[in-house]
Amino acid sequence: MTSRTATVLSSLAYLVVTFPLAILWHQVLFKVPYEEIGYIGREDPIFVFGFISIAMQGILLSLGYLVFAKSEHSIGRGIRYALAVGVFFWTSHVLTFAAKCDINSLELFFPLESIYL
């Protein structure tokens, strides 16, 4: 498989898994708690922005893995990459959001978003 094919397939896999999960998590399973703590600020979310964001994330993560795993493709290297990216997402998403938005319950927000990520 060429690196281009792998990038396209992994980007699509990320999109197919993550976009429905994001909607299910934030708009169905935990909509009420998120509304109560002030996380969801729009009555009608703009889902196309979320779709574009997740599509771009998939492409960037796939390209990043090609660079990260240039010398070796292994389960261990994939796990290390996932952990590094996960910590990056957590700090840039969870901590940043909590710092700039008025969240009513950080005790609920931190675990909900951490488990989601």
C-alpha cells in the first residue's frame, strides 16, 4: 500500500469513527450535562464545521503518523503516537476550553471530555 493510499484510508477511518462519535457523545448521550455546565452554547450546532474540523484532523494525524513512524511501523510506535497526540488534544482542547469559557462544573467537564477524547 502506498503512503498516499494509507493516508487517505486512515483519514477516512478517523472521520467515519470520530464524527458520529462526537455527535452521539455531545448531542445524544451527554447533551443535558453538557448544556447544564455551559459547554454547548448554540441551540443549533453547525455540524458542517465539526465535519470539516474532524476531516482536517484525520488528514493531519495521518500525515503526522507517516513522519512519526518513518523508520518503523509497529503497534508500539502507533500506541506512542496515539498517546502523544492524545495528550496534545487534551491540553489544547480540554484545558484551553476550561481556561477561556465559563464552565459551571469543571468537576463534570474534565472527566466527560477526557473520556471522550
